Amino acid sequence: MAVDQKAMHAKIAEALGITVDEFEAALAEGKTPYILAQELGVDFAEVQAAMQAAHAEALAQAVADGRITQEQADWMLSHQTQMGGRHANGAGPIGPMGRGAHTGGFGGHAGECPYATP
């Protein structure tokens, strides 16, 4: 699923109080949103809320564009809540946020995901 990575990064960078360029440079250095929040003295809950809002907006647009169904979007949102903190602090890939691409379909949950790529 193609997402507007710049828009997602813009929301996260705003929550962190930095520019998109600064955010992307930090990602390229291997930093995570969680690490950045710690370094910048930002409440990670605010950053996580921005990440979740950006993801929800991207999913809503994908549904509106007919790229996924509402059922698929709902599934992804439910799994986002479960996996969000783990991905944001570097425990796994976070795809559009940096740190490498997901494998096995969206979120790297091959076998569970109703639209995972083989």
C-alpha cells in the first residue's frame, strides 16, 4: 500500500518539534521516533498519537481511493495499536516511518494479514 510518506513524516516531525528534514536525517542515522522523543524531551505519547493519526489518515485515503476495503483498514488499525509502540521504539521495522521496509505485506504480519503478499 502506497502511503504519503512525506505527510506522515511531517506529522511526526511536528509532534517532535523538528523539521521533516531533521526527522528524516535522524531516521537515516538509525534513530527511532521514541529515541528522538527522549533526546528532545518530548512526551512520546504525543508522538505516538501523531503517528497513529497519520496512519489512520493514510488508511482512510486508501479506502476512499478503493485500494483497500474498510475491513482491511479496520484490521490494520487494530494491529497498529498492538504493534505501534514496539515498532516506534525500534523493536521491528516501521516501514513508512523509516527503519526498513515491512516484509510479508503490510506490517510484516504474513499469515495473519488478510492482504499479505506471498
